[in-house]
Amino acid sequence: MPVPILPILQAIALLILIALAIVFVALYLQGAFRKNIRYHIVNPPNPGEEHFVQTLVGLTSSLVGGGKPTGFWVEAEAVYAARLEAIRSAQHTIHFETFL
């Protein structure tokens, strides 16, 4: 008795479609289909300037919360030390935001 080939081909096609859908969703979630925007900032403000935070918020699509910026660090050791100090002196909550 011959084995019907059509159900086997349909099952293989379904498995291939499922695999392609999984790959597509994984790529989509990783941002593979987004446009890569490259910014070029002319005369960026220094971290000590008043409008530095607004510039950073605008470039990173961040939201300004109710808190206040306490400082800007460049070196990893300084960031780590500042975070530990913030944790030690916190009264309610701490929110960290790091930009690379």
C-alpha cells in the first residue's frame, strides 16, 4: 500500500512556515528592520550646562521624570562609586539611567 505523499508535504511546508515565522519575529524583536539613525551633534553642551539634560533626553528618546540629575560620569569606576553612594543615602527609591 503506497504512503500518501500530500499530507507529508503539507506537514513539511507547515513546519517550514512556522520556522520562518519564528525567525522573522526574533529578528523583528531585535530591531533588525528599524532604520539606523546616525546623529551628528554640532556644538554639544557640556555636562555642567543647564540644557545638557534636555539635549540628552531629546537624543535618546528618554522621558524626564520627577527626579533631578545628580551628575554625569565618564569612567566606570566613578559611575559605580556614585551608584553605591546613592544606594547608601537613598530614602525612598533610586533610578539609574546609563548611556553608552
